[in-house]
Amino acid sequence: MSAATVPFRAGREGYASYRIPAVVRAHDGTLLAFCEGRADSAKDWGRIDIVLKRSPDGGRTWGPLQVAARHGAGLAGNPAPVVLDTGRILLVHVRSAASASEHRILRGEVGEADGRRVWVQHSDDDGRGWSAPREITGQVKHPGWRWYATTPGHALQLSTGRVVVPGNHTVPPTGTDLGDEAKYNGGHCLLSDDRGETWYLGYLDQNTHGHVNANETTAAELPDGRVYFNTRDASPSPGNRADAHSADGGRTLVRPFRPQAGLAGPVCQASLLHLGEPDVLLFSGPALPGGRGLMTVRASTDHGATWRDAHTVDGLPAAYSDLVRVDAHTVGLLYETGDLGAYERIAFLRLPVDRLVRPHGPAGRT
């Protein structure tokens, strides 16, 4: 197994910080690593662009930094790329004003025009160039929703051709609540049956009972056609993850999200990847329950019911991540990490498939 490469490092190439990774493999085999380039600080608001680097050799080396999406002095973020069967690459993402912090949005202090709005772009040349952005907010965001986010991480196209983009939102508060309480978080997905030309909302999973409240969500298609969703739980009980299945391509859930206590870790985003052959579902995320660290890939052979450690990267700080199938023998992991903090760099690690699917010792190390 080769050492990790570092496509993005904080303070380099014109940006103070890089966060929120997503990675896909284009039809020509090129890997596209996306993230948010945060111009002035590591904050979640301000001038933020979606940037990417391309790798023609499976993540061993990376080309120059490109800007895929920009919103002037405001935010273009939460990249949700997906490679279609036609070769076109869609980039679904959100935009907001530079001053629209999550705290202000949740408390209803930001007008709709400056709040979180949803856009899509595409590339027909394997990520070298990108179309002008097109807004789809009216198709996929309910009036009254305050916070709104796509994924983070890659989206997916199902075997039926449908595009599925996991998302999350918050609903308006009631009574004397302010709106930033965890119980107002809910989950949904964006669906397109015409390769991104038009969009509509799929399932809605929202409640205010404060037991399981879906937040950042990732998805994978299973061999039987069901879609498995796994989410960061904003109201964790027990644990910090929850999951659900859809039998109709994301339109509805078989049952609402339920706690998934088999995935220990902090409150943090995570990623899913189904290997196809063999029938193994992978999950990446930090495994340290008390903080963002100990990046670990876990594996399930029963479609997400139970999990085992497949590979622990190291004991360093770590946070958001995304998984990609590089080739028949390799999985790629794009993840936030650092020596003293989790947001110093975004690294890429090549992992052998056979070592991920083969059970190991108690620690799950390879």
C-alpha cells in the first residue's frame, strides 16, 4: 500500500483552508478530487469556492488547482459530484451570501435570497471545463426550510439511470425555540430521472421528537436495487449514526432512520461505497468516539446491518472523507487530516480491495 498523497494543503494555492472533500472517477479513468477552497479562514461562511484537482494515475499525482464553481464574494460549497452513464459529470452544490453563517440561517436571520440555494453544473470533458451554473432551488427546497445542504461527498446514479443526491435541511421552530436546536434537523434526497435536466424531492425524514434527526447523509445502491442511506445523527441516541433503506430508488424510506450503534465515532460526516463485486459495503469516517480522529474504513457484508473494522489509517486527527473505486483492485480514500488538527490537509490514500474485504484481527488493521 502506497503512502498518502496530499492534493490540498491549508494556506497553499490561494486559500486559507480546504474542507469538505468529494471524489469521483471520470469515464476516462481520471480521478477528480473536489473540496471547498475557503479563501480567508477555515470558517463555514465567507468567500468559498469549489475547487478540484485531477489525477490521471489513480491518485499517485495531482494536476493544478482548478475552480469548478464560484459565487463571487459569497459561498459555493458542499460539492456533490456524480459521473453519469453518458460520461457527463454533474456537480450539484449550494450557494449563499458571504455573511450567511449557519448560526444566522438556523435562527431565521438570513433572507431567502441570501440563504442556502441549490445549483447544478456539468462537465462533458472529464472535469477540465464546467458549464454555467443553473439554479434548481425551486424544485428541491421547501418554502420555510432554513438550513440546506447537499451530501457532502459524491452523489450516485442508480442502475435504473436515476440520479440520487442525499441532502439535509432544518424546519422552522415552534414555540419559543430559536431554530438552532438539533431536533429541527431533517433528511431528504434530490432525484432526477433525466440525467440532471429536472429535479424533484424524494423521501423526507423529519420530526421534532429529538431521538433521531438526520443530518449529513451518504448513500449507496445495493445489489438488489435498494438504496442504503447512512446519516450523521443530530440528536444521537444511541451513538452518532443512523441508517435507512429505500426500495423505490429514494422516493420513500422503508422505515424512518434508526440508530446504527455498530458505527462508533464522533458526530461527523462519513462516506459509503458499495464495491459491486464482491458484495461488500464500505464506510469511512473517524472512529474515535470522543473526537474527530482515527480515520477508519469499515465493511459490511449484510448491507449495512452490521459492521467490522477493515482498515485504520492512523491515529491522527481526521474528519470528513469520501470513497471512490479507483480500479478493480483499488479503493481511494480522500479525507481531512493533520498532525495537530483535522483540517491541515486533505489527503488521498490508495487501499487494496482484497485487504478491505478480507477479515483481519480485532483491531481491523491492515
